[in-house]
Amino acid sequence: MDQFNSLAVPHQARKRFGQNFLQDGAIIDRIVRAIGPAVDDRLIEIGPGQGALTLPLVEHLSEHASLDLLEIDRDLAAQLDRRFAHDSRINLHQIDALNFDFVSLRQQGHKALRVFGNLPYNISTPLIFHLLEQCSQVDHQRVINDMHFMLQREVVDRMAAQPGTKTYGRLSVMTQYYCTVEPLFEVPPEAFNPQPKVMSMIVRLQPFESLPIIANNPTVLHQVVKAAFSQRRKTLRNGLKHLINIDQLEQLDINHTARAETLPLTAFVKIANFLNESAPTS
Ligand code: SAM
């Protein structure tokens, strides 16, 4: 296994922060090449930890680039601060990434953000939803250009899943509403210290420049998808009974005896737009 450069300060991995540090130089190199940093990028790393990805990546940046680091662990943030305090390209935020406002950061510069990270697996799904909510356009500009993440393989499978498969669910529909999903390569447990119990995978998510299918109110789409998959074995008629009735589903040409797991994104958007248009205006 190739060695790599890290902050090289002893640190006891904290389970509550999902700390599994990358230690395989060849894998790290492959991830950095997949991200393909350009000299003037605006990069954001979620969970830099001991800098396994940060340090090699910084090598590719010019003085016009910027890299914002979001790290929740106070000890690791202090180490990163010592290492990068004099580097004007790097901004360290000791923060929970779930509370970070990507839109505000986008508005402070002229380029869309490139987000990456070996994500803490204990919060990976809420983190993805938080990012997806920020993927919409603001002032006709994209907030996020692309995202490269290390995730559990099972989560990447769910993101990329197609209707009619066991893994197709809320995460698949909402990710595919905003982004193209490109699973890149697997990473085995041995690449980390401590080793996770599961296989991992690198995925590239690219928010659409203009959405191919538009929900007039994305919040309603979120509600419909959540309700439909909350009991995935139920028929649509039952799963959505608080939102839409059989006649209305038929009017939309949607089979009410179907299950959510068989429904394409277009059908969810159709239901959401119908509900949004028929909502009483106050
Ligand atoms: N990037 C490093 C690497 O590849 O070795 C560390 C990856 S480790 C899987 C996840 C990192 O995310 C840890 O540094 C952890 O402290 C940090 N982290 C966990 N929860 C976080 C949160 N809510 N917001 C920001 N960082 C978080």
C-alpha cells in the first residue's frame, strides 16, 4: 500500500463523527484525479479530517483558487488551522456541514462550487438531502457545479437505482431530479484506518444546468416522494391517500394500484405539479 502525506499528528478516530481515515496513497491519487481540480476552482471539502485528500489537492491549486474546509471535530479543525493558517486560498470552518449555507458561499464569488469529501457515513443520507436542496438555481446561476463523494456502496446503488428495482427509493428519485449520477469506482475497507465494515464507492453527482423535468414547487415534490416511499409495499392509492384520490391519479394517467418503487421520476413530478396547481391560494 502506498503511503501518503497527512497532518501526521496522532488522533484517536471518533466513531460519533464517522471517522475512517483514508490511508491508501493509490486510492487517494485516484480520487484526486477523478475530481480533476483546475487551478482557479472554488472547492469545498466536507470532513477534511487529517487532510488525506486536502493535502494532495492543494498542490493543484493556483493563488486564484479557493478551498473551504468544513470540519466538525474541534481537534482536527485546530490541526488543519495550524497547517493552513498562512494559506490565503484556504478557509477553515469548524462547523456541522448539515448547517452550512452553500448558497451564501456561492453568492460571494463568480463561480459555482465544486464539493467533495470522504463523507462521514453516519450522516451521509441527510447530508446528501441537504446538498440537493441547495442544488437549485439561485439568480439563474448554478450553486453547485459538481460533487465527488466517497459513500457506502449501498448508498451509491440507491442513488443510481432505476424504477422497478429493490434499491429504488426516495434517495434515487430526489438525486436524479437534480443531478446526473455517475458511480466511479469501489474502494475496499483496507483503504481506511479504522476499516469500515462495508464496501465504499466514489460517486460523481452533476447538477443539471437546466432541469430536464421541472417540479413547479420542489417542496411539494419532496413531500410526495416521502409519502409515497414511507411504506414502500403500499399501493400509490394508499400511500398517497392524504394527498390525492383515485380519480385524480387516473386523470393524470397514473395507475393507482402501482407501488412507488415502480414509478418513474416524471410521474412523481406530475403528481407534485397537480397538487401544487390545485392547492388553494390564500
Ligand atoms: N477526509 C478524511 C479522509 O479521507 O481521511 C476524513 C474522512 S472521515 C470518513 C469523515 C470526516 O468528516 C471526519 O474528519 C469527521 O470529523 C468529519 N465530520 C463528521 N461529521 C461531520 C459534520 N457533520 N460536518 C463536518 N464534518 C464532519
